[in-house]
Amino acid sequence: MTPSPITSTDAEIRAHLEDVSVPTLILSCIHLARDQAERDRLLDGPVRPGGAMLNEIQGFLTPEDQAVLRGTAYDAIRDWRERGCPEPEPLDTATVKRMMDWIIGAPVPDEYVPMMLEELALDGTDAKAAPAPRVVPDGFSAVVVGCGMSGILAAIRLGQAGIPYTVVEKNAGPGGTWFENTYPGARVDVGNHFYCYSFEPSDHWTEYFAQQPEILAYFTGVMEKYDVARHVRWSTEVIGSTWEEATQTWRTELSDGSTLSSTVLVSAVGQLNRPHVPEVPGHFDGPAFHTARWDHDVDLSGKDVVMIGAGATGFQVAPAIADRVGSLTVLQRSAQWMFPNPGYHEPVGEGMRWALRHLPSYARWFRFLIFFPGCDAGLAAARVDPEWEPQERSVSEINDLARMMFSEWIESQVGDDPELLAQVLPDYPATGKRTLQDNGSWLQTLQRDHVELVRAGVERLEPDGVVDSAGRHHRADVVIWSTGFLYHQPLTPLRITGHGGVDLREHWGTRPRAYLGVTVPDFPNFFCLYGPGTNLASGGSIIFASECEVTYVMACLDALLAGGHGAMSPRREVYDDYYERTQAEMRTMVWASPHIEHNYYANDDGEVHGLNPWRLVDYWDWTRRVDLAEYDLT
């Protein structure tokens, strides 16, 4: 994104610089420096960041050191403005690597540099763009199921490659989970300046962790920019799709009775697609709905509300509705670990927005600062040390340190209330479930007089309320199910039939799997996005993961077209080997710990199939290209 010229006065510049990430500011100044000697002075100066951590954007600099660097940046920006804001000269890779090390406060390992250079895109190019269009044979086309984040991305890349495509979307608009989840308090828990497409960043976010309407507007805007909407069949559901051997095409049946024929079938339905409402006996007479199907016609003002479940969604809902309800009872089977993030609800100040719009490469380096500290660092705390005891409490020394940090954060908010502390302090290893971003709003809500947390499940429904698993009755005017999704039933209720009549869900059973999370034997030219083994629990962004997957899909399609092949599917031994290696790796991670109850990551056999246990840098590297020796081609 080309920065806008600076017309601000000296006083305005000084004011803006009070509201920016200072380490990012200095790296932007390196781009606008007059020569290499000036760049060296900035990088070799005595004041530098002390390190980097997720959600820490000031590099642990003291207020005094921040002031020193702001003064240095002010002089550099003012000089650049007086020179007419000339286009910055390109920087060599060695200088960019020094900049990476400087802002992180430690050497960035060499193996990460190519990935981060691609992410930075300092030359303004989209390195992940689809290969240049080849001659596309008549009839070669794609059907994409879903117009959420991954579906829009796939559509953009297919269009760039010149491949005709149709997107089928069950909803009336784009966005997927951000279209459906309109519950109060819905917001992203990855910093927005990273939770966006690498080739379509946004400098206009109003919050660092934006709420649902703003995220939906972003995806809608990107879809419109790339002219995707005219390819979409809205309010239409895919019933099933069958591979036709004779024509080597997919025949896709739609809910309106029509069919589509395509060479390629892309599933972009994701893992968090169908709400899960537990089957419990009894009946409740009042309004009851799942958070993903929020009923905005129900007025909660003054009502007695029982919310069942308090994972990532309930954690957001409770603080958002507490001011309106008469009472709020939260039934929670197990407590959640929380990561301190004081800026979780913070607006993006005018100074920060000014810097993102006007300072060269500031937006790219701020994205880097959000991404790299949360890239693969979380894997260290997730890896099990089999010699460490007791495993019920923590799985390694570093995991125990994380537990202590999280515990201190929780204890600092509860104060002298041992009963509440016993309810909200988890009894399983840290990071074993999804760790929630916390600015204190959750525990403050639980300490309000009209809010009660009950550590229990649901026994049954009654006409006037809910009976919990301890037999206690909770009166309700409204029941809210905050109970997640059919995580272990991906593609439900689609029926995908491959080579030889194989049904995909029957083939998977309770063990959904795909090579690199993308392809499956006996399902030619079928590709999953946000498929089995691609969800992230240790860091990164699901958008980054989807960009890796779509890059791989487009490499496959490019290879098909270049070689004149009709279809491809992974060889069984390649698929099986990847699955076994992934499961072996997963068994070394805390997410598969047998000491965690009510873990939605694990199936009934204690196996974890949705998550990616590999380093992001490895997954990025594996998905950059396709090895046709791993595929059966026809």
C-alpha cells in the first residue's frame, strides 16, 4: 500500500507520534532515511527494544526510551516531509534481516527469513498470487463451497489464474462465520492488522481486535474489489457432490434442485460451520437459541438469562449483555486459561491510523510485529516433556511457567474471593485448550451481584429453566446455548462421493484427515480449505494458514494445466504417512493430554485431528509447491 504524502504540521506530527508503536516507527524511519549510513545509525543506536511478546507493541521500552526514539523519528519524518516525501529506496535483504532482529530484540532464525520477507512484501508485490494464467481448456472450471474467508480467497486466486469458477454460499451474504456469528461482543482474537489478507491489508481498523460488523465489512469490501460476487450463488446450499468417472468431473447438487458440473471441487466450509446444541431431555417454554444463530428479536432487558457454555464465545457474550439482563447464570463445565491482553477492547488511535496511512512500510512492519512473536513460540509451551511431573498440572517446565503467569493474572483480578477463584482457576495444563484473550472484562462481569458462575453441565430442561448436572434448578426467561460447533464432523451435512463410490464422511469416520490438510485419496481434484489438521492453537492466524492452503491448491491446478492432466489425488502411502507423522507429533503436544476433560479438540478416543501440530514455517514451506510424484495423475 503506497503511503499518502505527509502534509501534517510539526505539532501534528509530534502529537501523532505519541500514539504509535515506537519500534515500528523506527523501522519506518529506516525506509525514509537518506542513505545507508543513516540507516546504520538508527539500527546501531544505544536504545533498542528489549524483546517481543504477543500483544506487546512497544518492545518493553521504558517511557524514557520511547521518548528518545520518538524524538529521533520526529526529526527523520520532518526531514522526509521537507524533501517532498520521495519514494523510499529498496532495501537489501541483509538490511531487512537486521531490521527484523532489531524489532524482535533477538536474531530471527534464518529459516524464517524467506517466509517473513514474503509476508512483509516490502516491494508491494503479492508473492502468493496465483500463477500466471495458462491456456484453460474448455470446460475446465471450479466449484467453491462457501463464501467465507477461505472461499473468497480461493475465488480471487482462481480468477487471477483465469479459471472459471462458481461459489455456492448457503447464506445471503459473504463472510462465513463472520456473517453468522452476530452475537453481542463478537470480535476477533488475533490482532486485526494481521487478521487480514496479506495482499489486502487494512489501515482503517477502528479497534486492534475488531468487532464482527467491521470484520464482515472488510471481507465484503475485498469480495467486491475482486469482482467475486457475480460468481456466487447466494442462499443456496450444496446437498452433495459426486465424482463422475466417465467425464472426470464433479457433479454438484444444489438445494434449489439444480446441478453444477466442474473439474475441480473446493470445500471452503471450514471447521466451525454447524452449531452444536447438545441433546438433553426436557423442554424450555421461552426463547432459546445458539450464539451462532442469535435471535436479535429477543429483548434481554431485565430478563433472567441462563447461558450454557463459556468457552471463547461465552467469554465474549457475558460482558456484552450483563448491563441489560436482570440476571445472568453461566453454566461452565471447566474453566478457561486466559492470556493477559489489556488492549483487547482498545480503539486504534488517530496517531496510529495516521502512521499506517502515511509512513512508508509502517503497516507492513506492524503486521510483522504482531505475527512473529506469536508465530511458533507457542509450540514450546505446548510440547510435552515426558519426564516432567505432575503431568496433570503442567507438561513441561515452560508450560508450568505459562501456568504461573496465567494464574497470577487470574488471581490478580479475583481478589479475596477464594470461592470464585476455585471456580475460575483451571485444573489442567496451560494452553491445553483454546487460550482466551483477556482484558479483565470476564472476571469483572462474574463479580457483579446479578451474575453467577456455576461449574456444572446440563441435566435437563424444564418449562421455566434449566436443571444443572448437580440437580440445581436455574430459572430462566431466555436460554442461550454457547456450546460450540460440530467440530468432529467436518463437511456435515454434505455428501461427497469420490472414486468408486467412496463416501468421504464414511471414509473419515471419527478420524478426518487430509494430506497437508488439503487433499484426500480417491477424491480427484477435491481440495479442502481450513480442512482437517489445519486449525491453529499455538499462534499465527487462520488467514495465514488459508493463504498457505490456497497457494498449494493453485500450484496443483497449475500443474494439472501445465501437464495436460485430467485429475489428481494423493497417493495412498503419501496420505497415510503424513497422517501417521502428524498424529505422532500431536501426541507430543498438550492438546492431546489425557488429563484434560471436556476438550473439544479431542474426539471420543482422545485423538486430535483438527489442529496443526507443525511449525508454521514448515507448513508454509511444504505448501509453496506441489510434488507430482506424491500424486496419482490421470
